[in-house]
Amino acid sequence: MKNYPQYHTQDFLTDLFFMDWIYRDNHEAALFFKKLMDNYPHLIPYIEEARSTLQKIRIEKNVPDTATIESEWKNFNLAVSRRIRHQIKTKRILRWGAIAASIIIIFCIGIFFNQQKHTVPDYLSMLDNDSSAFFTGEIQLYLNHQDILSLSEKEKITYQNGNVIISNENKEIQKRNLDSQQKLNKLIVPYGKRMNLTLCDGSRLWVNSGTTIIYPSIFEEEKREIFINGEVYLEVAHEENRKFIVKTAKMEIAVLGTSFNISAYNDDSEYSVALVSGKVAIKNKNHKDITLLPNQRYKLTDRGNYNIESVNALDYTCWREGLMKVDSEYLNNIFKRLSRYYNVAIIYDKQEDMMLKCNGKLNLDQDIHLVFNTIQTTAPVIIRGGNNRFIVKRIKKEES
């Protein structure tokens, strides 16, 4: 019998019953895996990640039945086994070999999958929100997209000389050797948490709540490339001959060495880049490259429209110091940001009741009740609740 409670992402990716759930919407399989997640909540991140990965694989023909897949699997596994007898493989490489084998079987029905070094995978598909991971309360670091470390926000992550170092107040807590520059790492920072990350080139990242970043342990010789869903402030190490590229679902930013803040949550209606120093080139699907200068802010809407405005860029980086600058911003957007920062639910009946523009600064180092008191003194709303759940009510003129 399969030991599902001990499964990780790679195990689900090679599980035929799991594939039956994803590709054939097998009712029995659906009930089984939903019950599995209820009984073993620690499996949720692995299941969600495997499901997201498989759903990104487009099948151009009908999926064969389980018996056919099992037959192809046995034939392929036999060939792999013969080859492995002639090589010494570590346990980690064997796991990823199994993943590659399972994907090859899927792709043989319509799509050719090549896992060579020169092939560029669809990394952006890996940025889909694992919504359950954002509510775990723990910062999760996937090393080589496989081993998982749970971290606190008092700790820092540093990549150096092929190693990843976890430290707290400049004291090294643990150090791991990462043996392949082709392996990807993923950092998930849940709601209510922040994290500091230093990449292998010395670039420093301050990662805000509800953010996922994917990056290599060691950058390629030609370019430095990372992938972001969420909000990050970056101080990019200058390298004249190697660009630093930040990719998101809707835009791409290229720099040589600069400091800027990017807000690119997949579930937001607006993306933005605020440049502190240096110069960046931004491109999206609908426009040519746009050059941004210091104290300019680029805004891109979900409809593909954009504009550039002059700002004090530091206003958009002050969340690192526990401050939120509010400049003619709608109240519903403010509540959304506060919900992520404090990891609380903020509920209101009507969206139009929250379409009030506010200005000022909020001290996020304070208890959230004090922050709400500040909002109530400047906006016609009443906020009540507790236990991470708050209800907002608009005060009408007749009620005042």
C-alpha cells in the first residue's frame, strides 16, 4: 500500500491515481485526495504544487487509460533502470529522474518534453499562488525545489559559494551545499511575515507578505533571472555585462544594478515598479520597452493600460521599516494591503462603500487595532472584530 502521508511533490507527480484526478477528473480520486488533505494538512503544499505543475502541461490528445499508462511506465522504467546500473546516482537525482520519466510519459501522447540544460522551462507557471501556503504562518524555503526548510522572519537567507546559509542576528544557524547551478529554489513568505534574502551575486531582496520568489542557486553566465509573484524591494548588485531580469506574470524588468520596489501580486488589478536609483527597462505584452528613471513609478492595470508618474520612490519602500504610505489610495486597497501584512480577514458588505480615497501614513509596527483606530479617525467607517477577523461598516451621513 502506498504511504501517502510521507509523499512530497515529486511523489504526487509520479502517482498514476493522482494523475487520474488531475487529467480525467476521476470522482473517486477527487474524494480520496480531498480527504487526504483534510487528514494530513502538511500534504497540502505538496499536492497543490504538483496539481499546478501538471495542469500547466497541455495535453493535445485524450489521456490514455490507466492500463496503457502503466504499460508505458514499465517499459520506460526498465530502460531507465538499465542506464542507472552504469551510473552512480544520488537519491535526489533519482527522485528528479522519476519526475522526468513521468512527464515524458505524459508528453509522449502529444508533446515532446526535453529536460536538457539549454531548454528553458515555463518557470512562470510555478508562480501560481499556493493559497494554502500563505496561511501556514511559516516561511517555506524549497531548496532545489525539493527539500523544504521552515524559517522564522528573524532569520536571513544568504547564497554564497554554492552554499545556502541560514543565519539569525549574524550567527550562522545552518549551512547546506547546493551542488547544481541548474536547480531552482522557491521562497514562499506567507501573510503576516517578511523575509530578507541575499542571492548568489550579492543582490539583496526584502520580501513582503504573501510573496513567492523562484530563483537559481547560481546564476547563468549570460544573465541573472528571477521570478516574482508579490512585493519585493531589490538592491541589485551591479554587473556591467550581465543583466538582472525580474519576471512576473504580466511584465519583465531588466537592470544592471539599481534599487527599486516591485508590487506584482497575481490577484491584484494593478502592478507597479517604483525606482529608487539607477535605471530599469520594463516591457509587457502590449508595449515596447519603457525606461524608468529615479523617482518615477510605472503602473500597469489588468487591462493592459499603463502610465508613469513622478513620486518619492521611498514612499513605496517604507514597508520595510514598518510604515505604509497612503497617497490618494482607495480604502479597499488599503484594507487588502493590511490583510496581507497582518494576516487577518477584513470584510465589508459593499465594494462601493470602500471607494473612499485616503492620504497619510500608517505605523505597521503597531497592533492592528491601533492602525484601525487611525483609519477610523480619518475615514467614515467603523471597524469591529477580533481573532483575526474584522468587519468594516461605512458610516452614512444620516448615521453620524
